[in-house]
Amino acid sequence: FLAGRCALVTGSTSGIGLAIARSLGAAGARVAVNGLGTPEQIAAALESVRQAGAPEVRHFGADLSDAAAIEAMMADLAAWAPVDVLVNCAGVQHTAPIAEMPAATWEKLIAINLSAAFHTMRLALPGMAAQGYGRVVNIASVHGLVASVNKSPYVASKFGLIGLSKVAALEYAAAGSRASGGVTVNCVCPGWVETPLIEPQIAARASAVHGDREAGVRELLREKQPSGRMSLPEEIADLVVWLCRREAHNLSGAALPVDGGWTAQ
Ligand code: NAD
């Protein structure tokens, strides 16, 4: 159902973003892949999105901590195809108590996890409104809804991303129609998802209990995620694809938890 559409997925060289790029490609979209990595990792990511069924795939290598680089990427992208679907998934994590959080780390996390989404959205939303269809899906986190210790810039960035998304949802609420699909802006808020991002946290838990990786995973889940199961990136991707459907025209401004009951507590 996304044939003829173009999707930009930031942070799609790895983890959840890569799974989303694959699923949007499988639904027929041309996919603009963005993210860092070695040339081999990037080539493998593009091949994997192509294999999933995307009719066209291209890498846009902008470093999202740099606003000028984002502007240049959006201009290149506009010359390739209008953006119908924008998924802001790039994100980084750093854990330390507030008093020990380096100021430069704060700036970097806010830039990548929050400001980058502001820039891609401000540049993509007017085009979406003009064509009467557009989808912005921001990958926030359960940490956009509740806090945990040692994650000050991460939690601040994700709360900010949810607020930003609600503002955009309101500003574009009346764009388009049921027939065209409208313009919606939502956040998906995962709990623990099995990706490279959380490996350092698994390792820290494992060493705290003198156990192996599996023991580390068990510890992480036991603390806050009642299902006791991690999500797989593909499961998050399925929800993103569903949000892109025309029938989802009235689901906007939401922050949807996929957290095994974490925020129900
Ligand atoms: P990941 O580390 O596997 O992927 C992160 C992606 O962001 C990579 O493609 C990386 O290249 C890209 N990236 C990082 N810095 C960048 C920069 N400066 N410029 C461009 N791209 C950059 O992580 P993931 O777990 O797939 O995380 C994806 C998103 O999901 C993040 O926003 C994260 O906060 C969120 N999230 C993850 C979990 C989880 O448990 N894994 C839970 C909730 C939310």
C-alpha cells in the first residue's frame, strides 16, 4: 500500500530503524536510509532493505548532530522524491548520574535524539500537508513517559520528542482528508528492544550479578518490564507500518507504549 511513496528512516543502518526501513520497503515504499556505520555495514543495510522488497533504496549519510547536515540531506532527498513517511529513529544513549554527566554528552544526546527530529519535521511537514498525506512516526521510548535513574539527557530528549510530536500533530491535524489519508504525527514508545543500543546496559547488569548475558537480560526485564520479554525490532516496525495506513488518519498526537506493561504500573 506504500507503492509510489517515499520513506525516510533516520538511524536505519542498525536495530529498530533498519527493521522499520525493511518493513516500509516490503510495503512498497522507496526508502531513504540514514545512519552511521562502516561502508560494509551501510552496504549490508541497503541490501537488506532491497531484499525486503523496496523498489529503490538510497543512503543519506548526514550526521544528525549537525543541523546544517540535516538541511543538506533534506534538500538532496527532496530532489530524489517527496517525503511521504518520516520516521525519526536515530538515537543514542549514555548512562551516568546527573552530577557525572558530561555537558558535551548532554548537548550531543539532545541534538541527535530531539533536535534532529525537529529539523526533519519542519522541513518535511509542509510538503506532506500540500499533498494531503503524510506520516511522521517518532521512535521515542518508555523513557518519554516515565523516568529512570542515570539517563538525564535521554529521558529529557524523549519527553521532549513526545511534546514536539503533539505540537506538530495539532498544527497539521486538519491537513488532507479521509480519502487522502491526512497528516499524522505519533510517537512509538518501546520498552526493552533487542538491539545493539542496550548491549552495554545488559553487560553492566550481567557483571553486577556475576552472570552471563542471559542473566543480564533477565535482570533488566525483571526490574521494570512485567512481560519478562524483550520486543524484537520487527515488532516495532509492524506498528510503524500500520500507522502509515490510510485508515490510521485519525490516530494522531499519540504516544503508544510497546513496553510489556512497564508504564501500566
Ligand atoms: P541502534 O544503536 O541499533 O541504532 C541507532 C541508529 O542511530 C544507528 O543506525 C546509528 O547509526 C544511528 N545514529 C546514531 N547517531 C547518529 C548520528 N549522529 N547521525 C545519524 N545517525 C545516527 O539503536 P536502536 O535500539 O535501534 O535505537 C533506535 C531508536 O529506538 C533510538 O531512538 C532509541 O532511543 C529507541 N529505543 C530503543 C530501545 C531499545 O531497547 N533498544 C527502547 C526504546 C527506544
